[in-house]
Amino acid sequence: MDFEHSEEERLFRAAARDFVGSEVIPHAAQWEEEARFPWDTWRQLAELGLCGMSLPAEYGGGGGGKTMLCIATEELAYGSAGLAVAFLVSCGIAMDGICKHGTEEQKNEYIPRCAGGEIAFFALTEPGGGSDVGPMQTRYRPTEDGYSLAGTKTFITNGEESSFGVVLATRAPGAGHRGISAFVIDKDAPGLSTGKKEKKTGQHCSSTTEIVMDDCVIPQQGLLGKEGHGLRIALEAIDRSRVAIAAQALGIARAAYDESVRYAKERQAFGKALGQLQAIQWMIADMSTELEAARLLTYSAASLIDHGDLAIRESAMAKLYASEAAGRICHRAVQIFGGYGYSRDTPVERFSRDQRVTEIYEGTSEMQRWAIARQVLGMK
Ligand SMILES: Cc1cc2nc3c(=O)[nH]c(=O)nc-3n(C[C@H](O)[C@H](O)[C@H](O)COP(=O)(O)OP(=O)(O)OC[C@H]3O[C@@H](n4cnc5c(N)ncnc54)[C@H](O)[C@@H]3O)c2cc1C
């Protein structure tokens, strides 16, 4: 397989990198301090075509696929992991089910809205469980002309900024996987509200909130795919989207690595640059090697998905490896910076906080290992 980017992908990466250099990096620390979503920057992203770039061209997207989504995510995460997660959830996992299983009406409605800069959410996790979603409590019941939903989703990215999203609900708790259906819901639907906002370790400019539904009434056209197919739609969306978390981890890790290399050349100790000390050289060598391995796993999985393969094993390996490698890389970056690495005056402490959750969301590392082992062992 050819892991090199095409000319179009290289040009796209260069343009995204320029944008992040001028519009994201200078402001990212302040967005975090103020826990403020950068709406102006987001609108610029939409105007540049980034929000629609990976969505189908026949509905107003750019038709770019997963590799383009990963390139954009990696570049954004290099500057702001919070902005990157808002992007990859809205333009990735939240739109996956709509693009693959939506009716013509749903595609014509929601794909242009996302491409135009409206933000979407994906609501699967509940207070009772994220890894095991079988015992789901959020219920739906058919009404005369639609559905009514009741329940609370938790840890929902873009909870505040979004204007629509996908919600998973069961027709009865205990009905099992076949009882679960997916719905596309506008945020102004009666009975829907944004609940508690999480106080997180990092990625503060991206909101993570509850989505609360109290007799939330939606029309019949809100059903996504067939009734009872919701869990399959959600799990496939996660399978196709988790590689974007690998790309996010890669972007954070590359930022930590670049800062470390720069600092190792500048900072003096015992009459020489840190980079002349073997202990530091070994850290830089390991960081460089792990970064390259993460890059290869990420873009080979993205390429497989773009060629129509669900690539469950490959994207789980990419997410597992890239997120954990990013953890080791950020840890070493803090070490190389010494005391300054523990200060908010340098960016590496932010990178190490932002990285941590890449090992948790869209399937924890344990769930990735489980998925990989099941694929290897041929288990259903
Ligand atoms: C910042 C942030 C943003 C998020 N955004 C979204 C979002 O937009 N939409 C959404 O739906 N969810 C979102 N989540 C939720 C996230 O996907 C879940 O937190 C994650 O799937 C883990 O679920 P949990 O927190 O319930 O942990 P649990 O499932 O309770 O797991 C706890 C621990 O047990 C381990 N564990 C569980 N089962 C097994 C097993 N079978 N084998 C081995 N170990 C196991 C886990 O790996 C973990 O270490 C977000 C979370 C965070 C922190």
C-alpha cells in the first residue's frame, strides 16, 4: 500500500498548516484559559471548505473522504486539540450515519448545514455506561406523527455549540441491541435541552455536556435508517471514525515533539545544549520513532477506509497506538522542559492534558485491544 499523500492531499495539508499557524496557534492558549469556543475561527474553517471537505460532493460536500478528514484533524490538533475534537465529531462521527443511512431528505437537509459551518453532536454515552451501551436507558416511543424521546446522554462533545445531532435510544430498556434506533434531532426540538457541562482536564474550548430529553417530540422523518438498526449504525460510525482520534493524537504528539526538539537545541545545561546529552537524545529518538509509527498506522487505516474497507482492526490499532504513543511523547516533552514543562507558560503541559482523553473517547484503549483481539482470533 502507498502511504504517501497525493499531490492534492499535500496541497491541502500545506493550506491547513498555514491556516493553523496564523489563526489557531497564536490564540489556542487563550481559548483554553477562557474555555471559549472560537466561533470566528470556526466560521473561517467553514468558508475555506474544511467543514464539508470529507462529506459527499453530491450534497454540497467536498467528497474528500477519511484521509482528508485525518489531515485536517491532525493539523488542527497541532494548534488546538479542542478545536480538532469539535471538528472531528461534527464533520466525522456525527455525519457518518446521516451520509450512510440517511434518507434523501435528511442528506439534503443536514449535509449542507454541516458543510456550511453548523455543528453536530453524536449522543451515545449515558451516565450508566460508555463502553457497554447495551443497558441503554434513553427511550423512544412512537406517537401519532413521530416519536417522543426521554432520557439523558452524557459527555457529549459539541453539546453547547451544536444545532443538530444524532441520538441513540431504545424502545424499552432491556430490549437488547435490536431495540435500539437512531434519530437525527434538531437542538430546538421541544423537550430537548443541554444539561450539565463537564469540568474537564483539558480541551476546554470544546464543550462536553449532557443532552437531556424530556418528552422530546420529533417528526417521523427524524428516524435514521430502519427502526432497530440504531446500534449497528452507531457502531459502524465509531468503526469508521476512530481513526480521526488517532489523527488528533498524532497532531498533539507532533506539536509536543516539535517544541521538544526546539527546546533541546536552545536550552543549556552543564555548558552544552540539552540535545547534546545522551539522555535527551534517546528521548528525542524514541519520540521521533513513535511519531512515525503512529503516522503510518493512522494514514494506512484512513486509506483502507477510503477504499471501502471498514478496517476495524487497522483503525483500532491506529487509535490504540497513536493515542498511547502521544501519551509517552507528551510525558517526555514535559520531562525535557523540566520545571517549565509543568508551567502554563509553555504549551507542553497543555499538550499532555489534551492528549489524555484520546485514550478514552470513541472507545477506550481496553476496548481497542478487545476489538483487535476479536478480529485476530476471528471472534464475532
Ligand atoms: C471529553 C469527552 C468527550 C466525549 N464525547 C462523547 C461524545 O461526543 N459522544 C458520546 O456518545 N460519548 C462521548 N464521550 C464518552 C466516551 O466515549 C466514554 O467516556 C468512553 O466510551 C468510556 O465510557 P465510560 O466513561 O462510561 O467508561 P466505562 O465504560 O465505565 O469504563 C471504565 C473503565 O473500564 C474499562 N472497561 C469497560 N469495559 C471493559 C471490557 N469489556 N474489557 C476491559 N475493560 C473494560 C474501560 O476501558 C475503562 O478503563 C466523551 C468522553 C469524554 C471524556
